[in-house]
Amino acid sequence: MSVVCLDRSASVEDILSVLRRDGVAVIRNIATPETMDRLLADITPLLDEEEPGGGEFFGHRSKRIGGIVSRTPVFSELIVDPLLLALADAVLLPNCETYQIPLSGLVQVWKGGEKQPLHRDTVGYDPYLKLGPGVPEIVLSAMWAVSDFSADNGATRFARGSHLWEPERKAGDADIVQAVMPRGSVALWLGATLHGMSVNHTDTPRTGMVSGYCVGWLRQEENQYVVCPPDVAVTLPEKVQQLIGYRAHSPRLGWVEGRDSELLLRRGDREYQSYLETPLVANQS
Ligand SMILES: O=C(O)CCC(=O)C(=O)O
């Protein structure tokens, strides 16, 4: 069975009602095939340097590239899609002042291997996860289909409705739906929805771009300040800088002295230049 798919013309309310009921929804054709071709052209040289691997959790047959926000402009284009931002506003803004991305990655699944164990993207926030269902939403995850996602080629598996389950409940076969979707579509799921990579039984790799949105007061899954340091971030659009985490979250989180809290980096900004030029620790002996 497949995850419920909606067209990009669907209303925010219609998409939200599927997300809130099933914990997952697909929006078809949110990006063009040409956009996905550009993404692949930028990332393929990096993928070519990797061998499929990943161990037990990642199913032994995946290639993963992290920090792609610094490696292709296509990530910056896709993450600010107005429909996705409207959904992130609705899911996350009741629980934060601003939100950010948890990671920016590419996952390619090759033939063979094992299914990835089902897991929740809130797994890193264990005391919070243990509170069970009904807690404020903190993560809205997203997987863009860079290639077609099919039942046979490793489309992500989801346990439908599992965001409403007690943490210890296990998924049975009847609960599983797959994000079958044409390239250019995106699967969105709530942080507490159980999901995992499936096995690719075909000879063609399945490629997905993974990211999403999380409340601005959360420790991000991937360290954005390492994968996208200030000298790279300053070259990106301001909205993307903010989504990476180069903005303060009120009150009193992530500030940098004297800087505009919305725009901690600004191209040509005198304060930013002097920040780069000033040693962090002067006269260390
Ligand atoms: O690639 C997929 O289908 C899902 C990957 C995933 O959930 C993960 O690696 O945590």
C-alpha cells in the first residue's frame, strides 16, 4: 500500500489533515525533473566516490552524502518552496518562534541489503520521545524523490498512524505504507512517525534528498555550522542562512553579540567582516 498522495495544487489544510491522520503525506511533482537533473549533476561526482555501505541501521547498501546545502544550490531552492514553508509554519510555529533545518542530505539505495529498522526522527530527543503521543510537534521531515520511488526500488516505508502510538508499540505488516512517488515529489512526515528505508530489488539506484524543518530551539541532527561554516553560509540566500541556523531564536538562544538576530551573517556586513578577521582567542600562550 502507498502513502496518500496529493497534488501540489492541494490546499495546506488538505495536506495537513492527511499528515495529522496518517503521520505522513506525499505531495506529487513539487519540483521539475530538470531541477532533479541539476541536483544529480552536482552530487553525482560525490556519490561516485562512495561504495554502498552503511551497516545494520542503514541497510548495508546505501550511499549517503551530508551537508548538501553547501554542495548544490538546488537544495536552497527546494527548501524554501512556499507550500512547504506554509506547512512548516502550520506544524511548527505553534511551538517555536522560528524553525530551522535538521540536516541536508542525499540517500541513495542500491540493490540488495536489508530493510532499515523503523525509527522516529525524534529518537535523539529521548526524554521527549518517551512522553508519547500528544506532545507539541518539533520535527517535520521531508524526502524529495530525486529518482522515482517505487515499491520495488526501496521507497521509504512508514507505519501509518504511528505518530499517535505509545512509544513501545511495534508496527505490523498491515501498518506499513510506502512512499511510492514520481521523481520531483516530496514525502513529508511528523517527527514521531515510524519509518525506514526499504530494500531496492532493482538494478537502478533509488535516490532521495532528505531534510525538513524543526523548531528553532532544538539541537539539529546534523551540525550545520560544521557542514556549512560562516564563509560558505554567507554566500547563500538570507532565508537559507536563517534555515541553516544562522539566526537567533528568542529568547536567548544562538545569539552573537551585537548582530541583527535575524541576519547573523550579511554579505559585506562590516560586523561580519570584522568577526572573520578577529581571532576568536587573542594572545593565547
Ligand atoms: O532513505 C530512506 O528511505 C529513509 C532514510 C532514513 O529514514 C534514515 O536514514 O534515517
